[in-house]
Amino acid sequence: MASKKKSKIKGLSIQFMPYSEIRDLSDDDRIKKILKIVLGNNILFLQGRLKSLEETRLIGDTMAMMDHVKGFKGVELAVIANNRKEKFFEKMIKGIVNASGLVGANR
């Protein structure tokens, strides 16, 4: 009797986090919380914005992890600027498209 290989397809989900959830955390704890969510195969939408140093640290930490965590491809940061003429979902879609590289090089 031949044994069957079980294959597992890990799902991808989207999670929204209000800035109030990380506002009172230290810089280190903010990065750890974000990485925990991202490593769980989630796309994270964070309300608000990280400090420049936090963004730099997040990118540096993910670059270091890419060789050590199987299947981890890193983190892409996209900021949706505050433009009152556009609706929230329009801004979100533009941010996703820009982050995914679907927009041509002639931006």
C-alpha cells in the first residue's frame, strides 16, 4: 500500500492593527509584535506610521531573518499618504499595488 504525501498549503490573511495597539510599546516591542504577525503569514495594515528608525530596524531585522527562517521572504513597507480627496479604500488599493510592484517603472 503506497503512502500518501500530505501537503499543507499555508493560507495568507490580512490583519488590521490600530496604532493605539502599539502606541505605548517600546521600539523593540513594536518591532517584535509586527514581526510576529508577519511571520504568521499575514499582511499587516497598520494605522499610523512607524518612526524612521523603527522602519529601518524592521527592514534590517527582516533582512537578517531571511536566511534563517524557512520560506520567509521579508517585509515590504508601503505608506498610504493622507490625501483627503481620495477615499480610504482607494488609497489602500494604490498602496498595495505600489508595494506589489505591479506598477511600471515609469512612476
